[in-house]
Amino acid sequence: MEFEFLIDHIFHKVSVDKTGNALLFKEAGASFEADIRSISENVLSIIIEGRSYSATIVRDKDKKIVFLNGRSYIVEKPGEGAKAFHGGEERTREGQLRITAPMPGRVIKINVAEGEKVRKNQTLAIVEAMKMENEIKASCEAVVKKIHTSTGELVDAEKLLIELELEK
Amino acid sequence: MINKILIANRGEIAVRIIKACREMGIATVAVYSEADRDSLHVQLADEAVLIGPPPATDSYLNMGRIVQAAQAAHSQAIHPGYGFLAENADFARLCEKEGIIFIGPNSNALELVGDKVRARQTMEKAGISIIPGMKSIPKSVAECEAAARTIGYPVIVKASAGGGGKGMRIVGEENDLKPAVEAGMREAKSAFGDESVYLEKYLEEPRHVEFQVLADNFGHMVHLFERECSIQRRHQKIVEETPSPALDDGLRAKMGEAAKKAMQAADYNNAGTVEFLLDRNSNFYFLEVNARLQVEHPVTELVTGVDLVRQQIRIASGEKLSMAQNDLRQRGHAIECRIYAEDPANNFLPSAGKILFVKEPKGPGVRHDGGIYSGWDVPIYYDPILAKLIVWAENRDLACRRMTSALDDYAIIGIHTTIGFLKDIINHPEFRAGRTNTGFIKRYFESWGEKGKDPGMLRPVLAAAAFDELNPAAHVQGAESRPSRKERFSPWQSLGKWRIGGI
């Protein structure tokens, strides 16, 4: 059986065959045998060439998250949700910037008005979450095209707050 | 004797207090906001009372509602934990008036030390050195500007009622003063319900060393040595340890005596902490009194063997201190790491959301104080602290190794946390050498990113992912993709080949 994965956004193709109690993996010309046991709902015990690993695996929507030796690895299928979005800003059409909420929270101040010119690093708005104020800043010089939120609004992550237009 | 306590808090500290109460045979009452119905403290307490909507001002800061809940539940005492109402003298006074024991200092002492400006005046009079700064709450920004010119920049804006870095801003020049004072006032207002701020001279790169004190209601007082809390981000402590690598026995004794003198000057009782800044020449300055149980109290518990929550409850019950200063020794070394729901690779943005899975580290000398569990939704309304990982070992080097190993074993999946960041702090050569100060994070960790991953892990990760594809029913799934079909949990599907009675 063949699988295609993105592991931390890097493409891997692997083929898997059963060999007795173990699985035989072939990846990028090399092969290895893995003896894998499901220990509990989220824990796998894996032995590869005598080395033992305890992996924790969790599914989140279309992703799997594998935790191993103190690190998390994001496993995705190519083409699905492969774009990691952290909120903040997004370039759409040429010359336009969409400023979105970086996390769920409450808009406590909007520091700019529509039509206003803003400098790089100028604070556009302040969003409060978990009792800390987080300043949303402009990444470059621009003009405020439209404000899509108001003071006091509870916003979700990635909610559009402000549209900017770059100076020509 | 107290036989029922209401805990006016949430999260890991409410859980910690409930556990102490259980061991003492004391019944517990949890209070919770609408956002916290599923929180761990509600599940662990004997009784639970809904006190209001999610914002803290309508729930955990609602004094009347909390006192009412205590009376309805017939609980003789309220433990305020830390944050929220813990250092609110009006609340302590309200409890006193209603005949409820407030597990903390008396309201007069609380009022004195809670008012950072009056506390500084009192300590100055008692002969304890203080940092230059404003001696009264300013009435205008202009007054701040004048004071800042006298004190000299850089100055720091501090919330009078505050703690935990809320409301604090460092200001390097006059142009930045007004917005900093305004932001400080807003943050102070939302965190403590009091917008008073004042200015102090900002010392560059001092160490933060604090002393734990216990005082009973009969004038007996001991200190339980220091905690070094120099590793801070945005004035919020993130790693604490004891003993401090900066103190020798002479300085320790001197600072311990100063801490007791400060608490005597304030007529303080119950548990409290005296914070000092220590400069490079071993000069120490009184910073403030934290009139509550501290987040970082476990490191003191591990090296002294004293359960501070139990002591707080005993003192509040009117018992005499059962220990003298000479009975107390520091044994071994303890370190605490605070686990926050923040994304250290993305400017420490708060990371609320569902915790899909938690695996807590275990082992000799490892303690985990947490308020989290697999499947819990972290609300956006409160402080982002999730848990504390505390280790004890024979010496500092072994404690660092134990902490690294425990952090490696600690999985919180589904939200961002500071675990990877903390691991790199503990392993930093300057930290390992004990050369810490409050500028440490800014200097060495300003633009932190998770280090490259071990390519040797690729094979087991691929193996795990492929195995999971081949055995789709074997694992618990994230909430959104959980199928509604009941058969998924049927033993006929999930057990595979099995035999009755092992025949």
C-alpha cells in the first residue's frame, strides 16, 4: 500500500507491506522494518532496527499530530490544509493587505481611521486575550482602506479586522 | 476548626488547594464562571457554584456573589488562590465583616502592602532600601512626566494593585510615556479593577530574588528561604528555582532577616513573599510584598518539605506556627517551569482552544500541578497558565537534567504551549552556569524558533502515520472529526481478535 504525507510541510511517499508481525516500509529508495503496537488509544510503541520509540498520535480534523521525543510533527495529506495559517496578515490582490485577528480575543482599541496613512510598525488595533494586550501592527506603509471591526467586538482567530492598500 | 473552604479561583491553583483540603479532611466548594463549567477544579471539588458570565469582572472578581456562595454553602473560610481577589483588601474586609475567614493576611496588612506606594514608604521607614520612584499615585500624565524627569529614564510603569506583569511598561524616553501610562491603566483596570499606576526607576538586568515568609496570628514568623525568579518575559516569571545561585549563606541570612523585618513592619500574618531586586554588587532593594500564595510556591515546598497551603489553612484556623527558624533547612535544588498556552514561535500569542491530548511527565522528583486534561477547551478569558512542572534533585545540575527529561516527556497536543521554549532556556549555557537576570530572555531569546528536528525521527513518524492510516479505529480523534456513529466504540470493532477467558 502506498501513502503520501506532508510531514511538517515536506513531501514524503512511502510504501508499506506486511512481513509477519512487522511492517516493511520503503521510502526514497531505502527500506526498514517496523514492529508497531497500539498501546492505548493515542500511544504507539514502535521498534525499528532494535531502537524503541513511544509515539503519541492524535487526529485533528485533516491532520495527524505525532509527538515523539519531545517534538510534535504535523502530518498532512498533500493538497489538504497544507497551508499553515497563523493569522496576522495576508496578501490578496496586488497591493492589498488583509489584517486578521491572530487569535480569538476582544478588540479593545482601534488606533486608525479609514483613509488614514499608516507607517511601518504603526499599531493598527489592540486585541486582548487572556488578560494581555496584543498590538496588531502594520508590516509596511499603507493606507487604511476599510475597518471591519469595532471596539469591544469578540473576534475569532482569522477574523478580518482591517484592509490596507499599499501606496503606489 | 475549619471544615469547609470555598476556593475563589480556577485552574491549577484551585486544583492545588482542593488537594490540600482533601488531605486535611476539609470539604471544598468550587466557584466557576459560565466558561469554566468543564474545568478541572469544578470536577474535583465536593460542591460547585456557578457565579456568573465568563468575564472575570462578572464572576471571579464579583465579591458579593462569592461571599453569598460561601454563606449558602456554609463554608467558614475562603481561599483566594493568586490573582483575582487574592490581594484585594476590600474583599478581605468584606469576609471579615461577614464572619468568613479569609485565608490570607489581615485586611489592614493587605491594604498596606497591596498599595505599592504606601508599602514603599513603610519599608523605607523600617530601614529597608527601596528603588527610587514616585511616592504617591499620580493624578495626571503631566505629573508622571515631571516625576520621570526627576527619577531619570528608563522608568517603569507599574499597577498599584498589580502583580504578574499586568499593567507594566518600560519607558525609555518621554515621547513613549503617555501611551505606556494609558495602556498600563487599561490593563490594570481589566486585571484588578483598579487603574492606579505609578512610576519607578528601572534597574537594568538585576536578579529577582524573593523570600517566602510564614507568620501566625500570634507574632511568630519564619522565612523559608529564597526563590530566584529572574527568568521573566514581559515581567512575567516563567522559570523559578531555589536555592538562588547568586546567594551565599551570609547574603541569604541578611535578606531573610530583611524580609521578616518588612513583614513585621506591615503587621503581616499568613503566607506572603517579599520580593527584592539584587544588583551585580549584591545590593538588594525591596520591590514589593506579594500578599498571597505565589504561583512558584512549589519549589519552596520541595526544598523545605513544608506544605505551604496546609500552613496557610492552619494559620487561618488560629493555630500557632509549628516550626522555628532553626528547624528550617534547604535540601537539594528545585526548579519550576510555567506552562503557558502561548505560541513562543509567534510572538507568544495566546493560544486558546481544545487540548486534544495531554501526557504529563512522571518519575522520581517530578511534580505536575495542572488544571488541564485531554479534551478540555482552554477559554480565552483568563490568564494563559495551564500548569506548572516542578522538579527536585540533589543539586542544580541534576535538577536541570531532570527538568529537561521531564519536558521531553510532556506532550500537550492541540494548542501551542511554551514547553519547547522552556527546554531551550533550561539548556542554555548561561542558565546552566547560573548566570541569570531579568534581561535574560530579551538578550538570548528575543527571536526564538524551535530548533531543527532530529532527522532520525522521520522513520518512526512515517511509521506512526502509516500505521494510523491502516488502523483508523485505533485512536481517539479531534472533536471536529469525531464520528457520530456509536458503533465506533463497540468492542466488536475496536478489540479485533480476542478470546474469552484467555483460552
